[in-house]
Amino acid sequence: MRILIVEDDFGSRVLMKKLLSVYGSCDVVIDGEEAVSSFKLAWEEKTPYSLVMMDIMLPEIDGQEALLQIRSYEKSIGLSDKDRVKVIMTTALGDPKNVVTAYNKGEASSYIVKPVEIAKLREEMTKLGFEEQ
Amino acid sequence: MKNRILIVEDESIVALDLQNRLESNGFDVIDIVSNGSRAVEKAITEIPDLILMDINLKGSIDGIEAASLIKRQIDCAIVFLTAFADEKTLKKARVSDASGYILKPFRENELLITIELAIKRASVKKKIEENSNWLYSTLNNIQDAVITVSNENQIIFLNESARTLIGENVSEGDVFDHELFIHVEGGRTYFQYNDKKTDIDYFQTDIFDEDKTLLGKVHFIHDISKQVAFEIGLEKARIAAENSNRAKSDFLANVTHELRTPLNTIIGMNSLISELYIDEEVSKMHELIGQAAETLLRQVNELLEFSDIDRGQLKINISRFSIQELISEILGTFKDQIELKSLKIVDNSDDIPLLVGDKNKVRDIISCLFSNAVKFTKSGQIRIRSQVKENTLILSIADTGIGFSEEQKDSIFNLLMQVDGSHTRIFGGIGVGLSLVKELLDLLNGSIEVESVESEGSQFTIRIPIDISDDQKSEVEDNRKFEPSLSSTENPLSEYSDLVILLKEIDKLLIDDDYKLIEKKIKGYSKSHKLIELNFESNVLFRVSIAMKLKNKEKFKTIMKEVIVDSEKTTGGRL
């Protein structure tokens, strides 16, 4: 199972990778632009990601924008809704309004507020159908 | 315009004669009637300028009665014609307010003069009435109360506003003694009527006739209660705002203190950890914790300094300092970021002697501006120029960064404003910076000028009053100056930072190589040249591989630079 982590803070990257490595092999990128490129390349190499863990606040293009581009790409390759990659948005912002915006538009699968509570993360992963390996 | 005349005369010969004479003298005879009732009818419908009315008329009403009936309805001059000059008739005529009389038989010029005079008088009377109406209208429509009284304080005239103020049932003739109503108390003038106290502006003036005899007074009373209420409200709002501001400042100061306390524990404890024996993995975590805590501490300090200024608690400390040293120090702080972006730093400063001023605040100002310059410039150069002219330190920092527009120029000094306020947070930080700079400059009586062109760059110039130190003997200097220039192959390798050396090597790499091979090559080079130990984490290789697959050489180099800089931080040393 491939997981793509998109996180621009060094410390958070290390943490996320540690937490998610039990679910599958993790690739880490640091901005929205890299996220979209990696996602597309993964499909082209026929080993797509099953999960994207992405922060909303990112350099180059932000999480919301990157998410839209990913969804748009999935549509262009003819993926049905149920086959789309699962996306968990993370945010350190006090009010999750921006997260909820993405969530409500149906593009993200779930959201988590930083600092991440490990138990909460595990709960979300289970909900989305991922199991520890 | 011909004057229009109605002839009321029952003797037709006299009537026709009159008509002839009038018409040949330029008057327009509109009609001839022979009795009073017809006269009234005609007058009301035709509204002549003048009526020549015979007093003795056949019919139910005579000329005088007809005249009074007409006068009730319309305004026109009436000249009586009468054959009799007896007392009784004349008396009757006088009472009726005629404009003139003519005795029959009459001479032509007598006729004409009387008519002219009559018309003239009527027109003057009309004018006077009009003016009077205008005057009364004006007085009754102004908001101020106007009361004219005689010398015995009897009301001669009062306008509508006065009636409202004093009472509807007051009228001309009543006594109005202003001293009963108008009081001055505690700097305010009041109008007191029954239980109602109104704030007013009061003014009175005497009225004299042309012989300078005092005829009476005019009182002007201007109601200012609305204004007073507004002012009171304004004062309340101002106090409320001040209180709110103070509460906010106290809150801010409190919050930042609350934030700093645990931070100190984190930083302190974390540094103690490094003294214990810990394995590599824990050591890395410890390093990361430390860095994150330092960053947080920096932001909190910026916030705290800002709130200190806000509450007026920041003091000025004077000491001797060297501006060059300050600049060097600041450049040193940003060394990594400068190298990462390969920015060229140019210092065009004059040779400036030791200065006397608030070193720390000056440092904070320059540091903040420089931080912005580095932050907002992706590539190119930053030029610093400092000079001292007429006891003023003039320092400018110019960059080739993203700049900002005219509209944004005004708001960049606002708290929390960053040029790019969206989530595309390329540039990090919380945006207290420039407003802090402004506050510090205000404290030092300095000023700042800004120029910018979008996508081309910006220039910030500060001016701070400063003195040149009398004692120019420099203290022992710190020789660790940062020199970011990358040129000159004459310098031995050890003069360059490891980053620079490695970057040159990376430039030679081919993007078509296998990335594992690249890792090997670079690590090998670093080892053989006794440079830093490079730490390629697996996620870096992943990102590099993406960049290579997309044939993005720029991205590739950027990632490699990051690796080198990060390695310097985490592994911390040469092999």
C-alpha cells in the first residue's frame, strides 16, 4: 500500500512518516506542486497511492489547490468516485473552517487537527478501511 | 405692459369720455360696467390693475360697498369718482382705503396723475407686503427661537421655534423676562421651562431707531442639546475604546508571558537532554524539538516586544556600537537562507565611525527588514547601503524580490499583514515584523520610506537620529564575519563553506544519472574532501527521483541544497 505524505514542516514530516509507516510504504514531499507531480507519476508507473495525507498550508500551491488538481487528474483518467484516492487533510489552524470547506465540497475524505492525536489518527485510518500491516 | 383699468360708471357719456382719455394715454380699458354688482364680478374675474369707481351707482350697492367687497377678494387700486365733495361722502370714501379720488368734472392731467400714483402706491404696498412675508417666513422657519421684546419686556414678535420653546399659548403682548428662563450653570447655558432644562447658546441684541432711541431687544436662543448629547456620547466612546485597548494590551502581554514560560522549560530541558547519553535516533528528535522551540520562541518574542511598545513600556538604552558589526551579525544570522537561495549580498555602505544610540532596537529594525528581504526574494540580490548625514543614520535595503503594488504599500505596516495573505504560505512567519519596525522607529524618532515595483523588487530606507561617538577606540572585535561572496578561485578550498563546494559539485551532476548513483557520488565527494557528512533521508531521494523523472534540474538542485543545509544542522560537523 502506497501512502503519500505532504507536509512542509520538517518535524511534522518525520512524525507523520513514523506514524503511517505501519500502514504501508510512505513517500514524503514538501509542497503542493511536488504532491501533484508525485501523484500523477505514481499512476503513470501503475503503482498509484491509496492514501494522501496532506497539510492545508503548503508552499508553492496550497493543500486545497493541490487536492483539486489531484481530483481533476483522477477524473481525466476516468476513475469512478469509489476508486479515487483517500485524502486526509491536516491543519494546525485553530478553526477548522478551511478544512471543513474542503471536506464539505466532498473532495477530502477526512480531516485531522494538529497537533495530531495518535489515537484519533488510528481511528480515522480504520474508518477509511486501512489496517496496520 | 399696459396697465389694465376697469371703469365703473353709470353715466355712459362720462364712461366713454374716460375710456377715450385713458386709451389715448396708453392705458388698456378692459371694460365699462354700470353697477356695483357687475363691478364686483368683473373685478374678481379680470383682476384689473386699477378700478375707476363712481361712488354713486344705480343698483343695490354703491361704489364704496362694491370697493370693499372687491378689496376682500383681490388686490387692486381703486380710485373713486364722485360729483359730490360733501363731508359725508368723503368720510365714507376715506374709510374704505381708496387709492385716490377724483372730483367730477375732472381735468385730464389730474386724472392721469391720480391713476399713476394709485398704481404706483399699490405696487409699493404689494412689495412691502411681499418683503414682510419673506421676512416672517424666514423667521418662522429658522430653528433658532427669535423673540423681540419692547423695553418693558412685552413680546412684539416671536417666531414658531420660540412658540415651541416657550409655549403654544404665548402671544404678542405677553411679558417675556428672559432672566426667568435662561440660566448659566457650570459653564453651560440652559433654558429652563417648567421642568425641562435645555442646553442652549444664547444671544441678545438691542434695537435702536435712527435717533438712537432704544426700542427694545431681540433674543436669539439656539438649542444645542443634540450637540451636547453627541459630545457626551463621543467622550464615553473614547473612554470605552481606551479601556478596551488597555485590556487588550494587558491580555496580549499576559498571553505572551504564559507562552514563554513553558517554552523556556521545553528549551531548557531539551538542552539538558543532549548532555545525557542518547542514541542517534533520539538525538535527531532532540535536535528537531530544539529547533521548533527556538522558532516558536522567536515568534513569541516578536509578539511580546510589540505588546510592550503598545503599552508604552519599552525603554531606550543608549550605548556605543558599530553599524558594520551589526550588519555583519545580521547577515550571519541569515547565512543559511542566503546560501540556499544563492542570493548575492552587496554592501555599499560608507565607512561609518562608532555611533551612539539604542543598539538593540536598531539591530531589531535592520534585522526585521533584512529578514523580509531574504524571505520575499526567491533569487537575485540584496543591496545594503548605510551612511550618516547630519546626525542621521540612513540605511537602505533593496531586494529583487516579489515587491508589492501601490495599493498594498499603505497596508504593509498593518499588524499581521503579509503581501501574500492567502494560504499559499510560501513565506512563513506571523507578520508582526513591519508594524514592529514602525513602532520601534517611532520610539527612536525615526522614519521609513518604501519603494517597490511588483515582481521586480523593493527598497526600504530608514532614517534614525544618531550621534557619532566621541570615543572612536573600538573594543575587541568579533572576527567571525560572514562573507557571502562566492567568487575568486585564488582562495583555498577551506575558505568556502561546505555548502558552496558541494553545490559546485552538484552542478556537474547529470540529471540522467540514477539517483542512487548520485547519492553515492555526492557522499563520496564530501567524504574525500573532508566536508560534512551528508544525510540523505529516504524521502529526499524520493523527491529527487521525482524531480529527475520530470527532468527538472532546478528542482533537483534545490532539493540537494536543502539536503546539505539540513545535514549541516543535524549531523553538525565534519567527518
